[in-house]
Amino acid sequence: MLDICIIGGGAAGMTAAICAKEENPARRILILEKKNQLGRKISATGNGKCNLSNVACPNVDQTLAFFERLGILTRTDSVGRVYPYIEDAAA
């Protein structure tokens, strides 16, 4: 028996699943995605570097803290775009 079923495995669906698990690690969560890979469109952002955010966005500090909790180090380019430190969405 599932506790949560999330329809859509994009950025929002994966974030919802992560947050639900952080809130209660015992939850059983299923993500339904029509594509063969979760987060597929994310890899296309930022010319394949996986643009995560921009320093001008509201709540960017919360966004960066979320990625840090996941162990994702970030870097910011000269115009404020935030990428994973390795700047490679495929990695």
C-alpha cells in the first residue's frame, strides 16, 4: 500500500517526493512518469548544465539550502544563474 502517489517525475514531482520523505521517512511514495527517465527535461536547462535557479529569484536561499541538503554543491555564474558545481546535467 502506498502513502503518496505523485503524477509527473519532473522537477516539481521529484521535489515533492523528496520533501515528503524528509518529513516522514517511513512514507511509501510512488512517482509515475510517462517518460523512461525521471527529470529528463531538467538536463536540457542551461544548455545541458542544469540551470537550478537564479540569484534574483524569490526564496533563492531556500532553494540553495534544499540542494545543499541533497549534497548538491552549486556555483553561480557572472549573471546570477545557479548550476550544479560540475555544470553537467548528465552527471
